[in-house]
Amino acid sequence: SSGINAEYGHLIDDILLFSGDKSTSINWYTKRATIAAVYGMTELYMLQDKSADFADSWNFLDRRINELDTIVSNCKGLEENICNAGDISKAAFVIARNMLQNR
């Protein structure tokens, strides 16, 4: 079992490596887990796929990749909004501090 897990881990590492990913931050672990989940789901889908040349499985994989793109886009927008909210909050505290100092 541990040999299979190690091979699976190496496969996921290879997918990241060949995709050009060179991240060394915590994102490396997130990407690795995401790829492992998508790969595993696609492999399970493929086991029951009776379509020619596994066309349904390739479509399944394409949909998962599109969903991940959407999630990444939404996260970037959320991150930007959070940063903007942080800037607004900081500005509010600066204004409040200045108002209190002028009393």
C-alpha cells in the first residue's frame, strides 16, 4: 500500500514538474492535493466509461479543469477585494486616530 501511495505521489509530482510549476511555497501542497483529487476522480470516472477512446472521460477532465480555472479566478477577485477592504479599514483607523488626536 505504501509503495502504491509513493508511486501516486511521484506521478502527481511529475505532473506538476512537467506543467512547469516551480513553486516552493504552501501553494505547492495545495496544487499537489488538487491535482491528486482531479486525477483520482477522472480515473474513477474512466473505469466506467464506455465511450469511444474514453471521450466522456476527457470531457469530464476538461470540465474539472474549467471548474478549477473558475475557482482560481474567483479567489483572485476575492483576494483583491480583501486587500481593498484592508486598505479601507486601515484608512478608517487612520482617520479615527487623527480625529481623536485633534480633540
